[in-house]
Amino acid sequence: MKEIVLVVGGTEFTFNVGNAEYNKFVDQTTAGRPTQAGFNLLTKTVEQKQRASLIELIADKERQPKALVVMNLVGEISEEMGDGLPDVVKLQKSTATSADETA
């Protein structure tokens, strides 16, 4: 579980995000609903006492997520979740043929 503190509208919010919550977010995102997936991640991982205040900032009066705010916050959480992970690099395949190598 990773504790991530983000400031939204001048207020600090603490999110406790584990791999299970983050994986669920990724799975929902690939299902084609990234804003709702982000909203769910944020509202389920923020400290309970901060939930109502967060929703006021990331959703409109009809409780529809504000996509830009939600996705910016999720981007910050994604960066934090990636901290400390090993780098993954794809090596480029050689395009030289054996004839080129001997020339």
C-alpha cells in the first residue's frame, strides 16, 4: 500500500493505493471508461474523512466527474505507483544481415 498526498484546490488529500486498487483502475480503463475508472480510484482510495471534500472538487453538482481534474490526479498517482519499479526497455533488433556484417 502506498500513501500518496496530493494537493487539490489548496487542500491536501491522502490516497492509500495498493496494487489491487490500481489494477482495478487499469482494468476499468481498458474497458473504455477512463474518467469513471479514475473517479472510482480516487474516491475509493482517499481517506474516508476527506471523501466528501474531494468529490466536491472532482465532480459537478450532478456528481459527474470533471474529466480534466480526475485524469490529472490519476496521472500523479500513476507516477507515484511507478516509483521504484525496474525500468523496462525494449532492445532494438539488429537490421544488419550476415552479409552486411562481413563486408
